[in-house]
Amino acid sequence: MSSRCDAERWEADDRWLIDLERCQTDQEIAIEDTFGDPITTEPAVQRGAPWALRRVAETSRCDVIVASGDARERLTVDEGLPFRFVITIDDGAYDPAADGRSLVVGAALHRDDEVIESEQLSAVFESGLAFVGAHAVRVTLGGAPFEWALALRGRRHVEVAAGDATRFLRKLLDRCRRGSYHLPASLPVVEEGITSVHVRVHKPEPATTERGLSVDVSFDYGPTRVPWRDVSDRVLDDASGRRRVIARDADAEQSAIAELLGAGVRWPTTMRGRTERGLTIAASRLTRAILALPADRYVVEADGVVMRQATSTSFRVETNIDWFDLEASVDFGGLSASMPALLKAARRGEHLVRLGDGSIGILPEEWLALFDFLNPGMLGSGIRATARRGFGVDGETAARIGRGLRPFVLQRKKAEVLTELPPRIDQTIRCVMEDEQRAQYDRVKKYYQKVLLTRCPGDEEPSRFVVLEALLRLRQIACHPGLVDPELAGRPSAKIDALLEHLEPIVRQRKKALVFSQFTSLLDIAGRALDTRGIRSERLDGSTADRRGVVERFQASTTCSVFLVSLKAGGVGLNLTAAEYVFILDPWWNPAVEAQAVDRAHRLGQTKPVVAYRLLCHDTIEDRVAELQAKKRELVTSVFSETEGMRFGSLSASDVESLLA
């Protein structure tokens, strides 16, 4: 048979007929000729496609019989937008047997100010077409089951028995979108926030190929639990004794999902990319993920067992002359575990302890330090012994130290957080002192060598103040002799000469640079040198009153190319992204301080690569400090990452001797 309308047959016949009563039963629109034979099998017409039916109506040759015995009416098709199918629910009579009221359910088609009551409908088709007499209109059901529209066709309302009312309302809220129904006044809609997030972790189904554990998420709105994958925007709550409707908080639910993703939960992926089937988590990340979630909002269940976070700790100490007794317990959301049980679990290398109700308590890793104090040796003696031995550690020892320290160090690398930042280039400029500056440096160095190495030969702890004075004076002379003797402030310096040599092409290119030093007197000397060359600069140190004004002038000015900054006053908290170059005039003991200074330019908002220059005087204490820092940085990196750098308290006599060599 033909898949399109037979044009010759249409021309030959006088009129055609649609029997709505039979079409409604068959859910198929059949157009017949005067002899009752079908004239088309076109699928679009059979499905009730409005454009196909409109094509038939345009011939003005098609009639409609609404019901048996009715007169024929000419087919017309509505040209406007679809009508919305809206369900109206009212309270019915009270049923003592069910202890509740029945529901009176009606419906109407709405489009702007137009309303067509359900009792006016002659036929309704699942394809989205309805007839009012011989007039066809388009309809969107808004998620309502088609059988409901069919049941209400030609009727003012239907009644739902009181015993079936709850089931009907649940199906209504589950299927119908907000705005496609009107609830009775006795059924209030309340805005109630999420009381808790329920996370169920379990093994994946055998038929799936997902890796890791499956994660199901539900949201508790008071006593009502709603699965995250439930598409309804409202839920029925009848657990509180009074029936009501709760509006879900989509923003709060999405925030909870984002928080889970931040804790280590992942979308499962396939070769084609992300799939929406559910969430997963690696078994090795489960404990850390639970500890990362707020205990007061999340309930995590793993294979049917609730996992609880510790919420508080209590201690009680009894003492006498030669003894003391310590009792401690940890509370896990209303359930407690004794300290012996926790210590026993930690001694086995576990962070889990069974609680009285069968749930599992998770012990935070940072509490291991407390347990090591209460039970010395529980975590092994390797960490303490290694700390006493100093820097001579191998890879295995460094890894052991890292395992002991890592729970106490939280680190995020900038490259991992701000992936869009342009690159940062670090270079070291090695300056060679002229004869006059070298002679002064060697003279002071020999003096302190004699003082220190004769006062503390073999001592593990050299005189703290003498060492500090020696290091300070040698570093000052390496920067500029005028820092030690103000009368020499006008003499040349290797660092100032190198700084000017690199700044001049930067200024000519109309680019900007930051110059950092911990010595404000060195900034004075650098500022005067810039002035003599006609290079305009701004300055910020501890005496600057209008910090914001100075920063804004440097950032916005087209003529100011150099910003002189005190390392302590301006090393943090400033946004100086107008600069592309950073000069560190004097190395600081802690490399993290230098990194913070460079980050004034290399930070969020920077669009160009940043070049950081570190000025070191050759064959001086600055070379020795750099070597010592490199050794310490290598150790720290092998343990976990670069952190605090060098502290004075870690200098031994051999370190001092190396610095003054």
C-alpha cells in the first residue's frame, strides 16, 4: 500500500469522513470515503500529526462524526500554540473507613485566557491531539499519564477513593511538572530545606563494567527521603501525620553533589566520555571522602553499615604522687568508643572502629599524633630517630617521615588550582663584586670566622646571636657596602649595577617590574640610582600609609615602570599583575617567602608570562645559603613537598662552617 495520500482517489471522491468514536477506541485517525473504505495509510495522519491533519482540513472535504447518530461537521484544525492539560484537584467527601477524604479530579485545556473544560473534549489522542466537536487542537500533557486524560474526556470530573488518594497524589507529583496541576487548599506546599544527605556506597551491579564502588545519593526533607535521580520537583510527605507537599531545593541538591565530587566521588566514564548513570568512588578514597564531608549533614552507608565521623573527644585525668590515670573517649554522633579500642585499631594500622549499634567510626588521621603521645612508640620509633640523626636520610627513610607528617600538612599547588595561569620563568643572576666590595666582604668574613670557629669548635649549637650577626653583615655587604657603612652608600655595587642593566631594556619596552628587598636601606639606594637615570618608580614599605593608592598608581600608570617593595611589607596581600618581571635583590632563608613575593605578579588575573630574577653575589654567603637551601629543599620535597624552608634552629656547627667558607 502507498505510504502517502492517494491524490487520484482524493480527486475522485466527493467527501471524506473521520469517525471519532471508532478512532478514539483504536487510537488511530482513519479517513474513509463515502463507502467506508480507508483512503490513506499515511503514517503521519494515522499518528494524528497536526500538520498532516491540517493538510486534510484545507481541502474542506473532510467531515467528522463525533458519536454515532450525530450529524456530520466539517473538520477544522487550530492554528495556534498547543493547549496545556491542567489537572485540578479538590477535596471530596470524608470516608470514615479510610479515615480520609476522597479527591475530586477535573481537568481543562489552558492557553493564555482560553479554557476548554474536559467535558467539552470529544476525543484525546496520545500523539498530542484533541477534538472539541469537529475542531482539532494540539495538547501537551505536561507529564500527566495519557490514561488520565482519556478518563476525563467528556466528563466534568472523576472521584478518587480516599483509600487511593495517597497513591494518586504520589503518581501525580512524580509524573506531572509544576504548573500542570492545581492542588486543594488542604494540601499545602512547603519550602523545607534538606535536613541531611544520605550517601549509599555499594558494589556495582554484576552486569555493569564500572570501576570502583557505586554511589547512590538521596536527600532527606524531614522524614521524607528523595532519590537524587528522581525527576519530580515536588514530593508528598505523609509521614508527619499531616499530608503535605514539599518543594525540592534544586540549588541545595546540586551544591551537595558538587561537594561530593570535591570529596572524591566521580562520574563514571566510558570510551565515549562521561555517563549520567550514576556516581562512583574508588575504594581507596572512601575513608578520606567521608572525613571531607560535614558530619552534621551527610550520612554515609557502606554495604549497609553506617560510617560515622568523630565529633568530639573527652578526657579525664586522675593523679597521685607517683601515678596518673587517663581515661578518654571519642564521640561519633551520639555513640562513643573508648580510647583502648581506638588505640587497638590504630595499632593495627586501621582508622575504623566498630561502635555499639553496629556502625563504623572513622578515626581522623591527625589524631594519630595524639595517640602517639598517649602511647609512645605506637607509630614506630623511625620518625623520632630520623629527626635526631639530621639530614643523612635515604629514600626509604624520607618516605617513612612523609607518612608520619603528611596527615598534618595540607597543600594545594598553584599549578593544580589555577591551570589557566601563564608560565613563570625563574632565573638566577650571578653578580661578581668589584675589588673594593670584595675586599670589604673578605675582611668581615675573616673576622667572624675567627670569632665563631674559636668560640664553638665542635659545638652542636653555636652562639645564636653571634651567628645571626655574622650572617646579617655578610649578606648586607653582598647587597651593598652602604648597608653596613652609610658613608659608602654612593659607592658602586655589583647587584645595583646588574639590576639597572636588566631594568633599562624593560623600561624602554614600556613594561613593568617589581624589585623586592628585605633591607629598606637597599631600596633607598636603588631608588636614588633609578632617579639619576630618569626612571620613575613607586615604593611600598612598612612606613607607607596609603598602600592602596600606591598600588593603584603603579597598576594604572603608563609612565611608572618600577615598583620598589619591602619583602616583609609587600610580600603578601598585593595584586601587582601589571608587572611582568620580578627581581629579588637579596635571598631570604625561606624560599616560600620569595615565592610569595613573585606571586604578587604571577597570580589570578595575570595574562602574560612572568620572569623572576634572583640576584646572588658569586662566591659569597649567598652562594652557600643557596646550596644549603637546595639540600634542605631536596629533603623536604622527598618527604612531601616544599614547605617551610630553613629555620635557624636547624643550623649545626658544620652548617655554620659551610656558610662562612
